[in-house]
Amino acid sequence: MSASALPTGSPASQGVDASGVHAFLDALEAAPEIEPHSLMIMRHGHLVASGWWAPYTPARPHLLYSLSKSFTGTAAALAEAEGLLDFDAPVISYFPEFEADITDPRSRAMLVRHVASMSSGHERETVEETYGLDRAEPVRGFLLLPPDRDPGTVFAYNQPTTYTLGAIVQRVTGQRLTDYLRPRLLDPLGIGEVFWQRDRAGREIGYSGLHATTDAIARLGELYLRDGVWEGKRLLPEGWAARAAHPHIATAGAMGDADRQDWDRGYGYQFWTSRHGYRGDGAYGQYCLVLPEHDAVIATTTATERMQDYLDLVWKHLLPAFGPEPLTGRETADAALRERLAGLALPPAPGAPVPPGQAEDWAAAEFGSAGADGPALSAALARDADAWTLGLTEGEARLDLPIGRADWTVAEGPLPTAVSGGWTDAGTLAVEVAFLETPHRLALTCSLADRTLTRGWRTQPLRPGPLTSLRAPRGSV
């Protein structure tokens, strides 16, 4: 279904000082290790500010990484409300075919609420061990790993716990997560297409892999802020939002970094407790910030390893902008903010559109990847009039990347990319490739002198795979 637009209001009408949003944008621009992709701010049920940094756009889905978990937890809440799932039931009770294999008493004592709150009793991330034990049925692999402590006594950020929660939902409903959520959550919220990575068993993996728009993140956050009520209709069980936000297990020190303050406040049911409110979050800064004390939701997609730094900027600049009353006489300031948000763009990479000399040498050259940082890549240049295309080959796949434009050049096939850059000197071509449905950007450098192609990720994909996998998984398993 097509999404109806969110209610909108000027920042001032909803008690938001535009200068605070400007200060936040200034801070992002001054932070070279944070690459923002999108921002939506909801206040008092109204969208007061939104922007996408070109080449990212509102309608394009974005890989949410572990923010996917909050959608999985929501599906579990709905299944519980329908009597299909019991948070106090043993996990093993949903997989009776594994009864003979699972003999460890702690594994057998693990309840649904333990996997929902990352308190399975394991003291570590077990995803590699889980898949190593049983790639075809990861739930069995997970249950074969004896917990280090009693379930419910220790927190570990552990992907197989959420995988198992999602597997239970898919088993008891007989549907994939997106199919189950579509009539109960996605359609009522006005969320359009979403795409979720599946495993070999055909399951949507639950703990990651969901691709959705920033608008979808904002709508989920707004639903939680309103205790599960959307446009006067209850979609989630009454009180579920509070249950999900409540810290069911302590996390202090669990991440091994005392400076990560917003990861030391406890973990609920697939949501983190924050210094302010609570949040769903995913790797590289995919955030759904729910702020009940400010009656606000902040939805963002980003590419950064400095996730705490990003939150610190939100707390420093945006929270003080939320005032108790509407502001008057701010029409000019609000208009200036709208104009700035409409013109957001990531700076293009530097480089000349054509090689300064030796054009024939460039057109005849082939380049091979140097180093062992990934699958072999090769590249060759093609020239058409004054336009150049870098053909990038990885195995049987090929990406044709238009280069030498003054700004980002977007191409939709074979997967959505944006390319920027050019020749930095007579012997060097340097381009940046943004994979637009993910937080990831790849830097490529071709050297004419030695015919090498070097590469480096600005943010490393967490899931190994070919470059062509860096897109929303439309209909793929």
C-alpha cells in the first residue's frame, strides 16, 4: 500500500528551536568520522525536520543492521498477544525435534524472555560457533552451545538469541517475519516495501538484514512512543512499549568500554535503554531514538564507527532544542532550516574529470587488486567522447561506474550505487563508490605506473559477500 504522509508542523509550532537543529547539522559537518545519510525528527506527533544527504534519498531502503532486532521484537509481541508465543516458555518447547540433542540443563532452562533480552547465559557473541555447529538449522547450533551461566543472569550481545526469537515467531505463525508483520504492523503504519535477508533455511534472520526507509524507522518509533496506538487504533498490546524499553538485564561493562555510556544502561526486549529514553540501533549508526520525556522520535541512518559520538551530538544539540511551549516569531528561522535540509549533500570526492595527459595509456590499461583484503577485483577504463567509465569486475559480476562528473553519479543497475572522484594526478585515478542501500562506501585507487587497483572500505560490511550483495535482497534467499 502507499504510505500516507506523516503529519507535519513547523519546528516552532511544536516547541523545537531551529537553532538547535542547525547546531546539530553543524556538528555533523565538523565530524569527519561521521557520514550522515538521513535524519527525521518527530515532535508531538508531527514531522518537524527531515533531510537526506545526497546521493541518499527518502524512498530508498537502507540496511538497518541490528535495528532490525526491534522489528523482530515487535513481531514477538504480536505473536504473544495472539496466544501463539509465551515469553515464559522454554525455547526448546518450540523445537521438540531437538529434545534428544539438547541435554545441557542451562540450554533446556532458557526461556523465550531470555533470548528476547540477550540474557541466554552465554558470556560472548556466539554467531560463528552457532553456524559452525549447524548452518542448516542455526537454532539447533545455538542450543548445542552450553550457556556459561544460568539464563537471565548475564548479558551478552549475541546474534543467535534474536535469530532464535525470530525463528520461534516464524514457526508459530507459519510465516516469514515480513509476511506476518505486513497486515498487523507495516500496512497499518503506512510502511511500504521492506526487504529482509534470509538464510539457507528460508528464514528471515531477525537479528539483522532488514532494509527499510528512514520513514519506516520514524513510524515504528512513533508507534512505540504512543504505547502502540496509531491514528487512534491499537496495533501493539497495551504496555508492550514499556516492557520492551524496560532494562531486563544489566549491560554495564558488557561492551568492554566504559566510555560507551549509552550501552551501559541496560537492555530490554530488543531495545536498548539510553541516557535519554530508549532506542533501537544498528551498526554504523542506524537509530530509532524514542524520547518519551520530550515527546519526540529521532530516526537516522548513518555510516560511522563513532556511534557514541553521534548520540553525544544528539544529546548535546537536539535535546536542548525541545522546549515545553510553541515558539513565536520564528518563521524566518524555520524557513532557513527547511532550505538547509532540502539541500543536504555529501561532498563529492576530488578529482579531474579527464586524465591530465596519457589518456590513451589509461584507456588501454587494466588494473588488478593489490593485497588480500577481499575477493580479487580487476578494472578497466572505457572512454566515450569525454566521458569515462570504470568497469569493475569481481568473479562473474561486473559494475560499470561512470566517473569524472562534478558530483555524485547515481546508477541503479546492477545495484544502486553512486560514484564520485576522478584523476588526482596524471598517474592516479581515485573514486568513491557508495552502495546506496547500505551504510557502505568503497574507495578505489588505480595506479597507472604499476597497473594496480587498491581498495579500502570507509565502513566494512559485517557480512562477507561479493559487492553485488550490497543491496536490498529483493526476493532472494
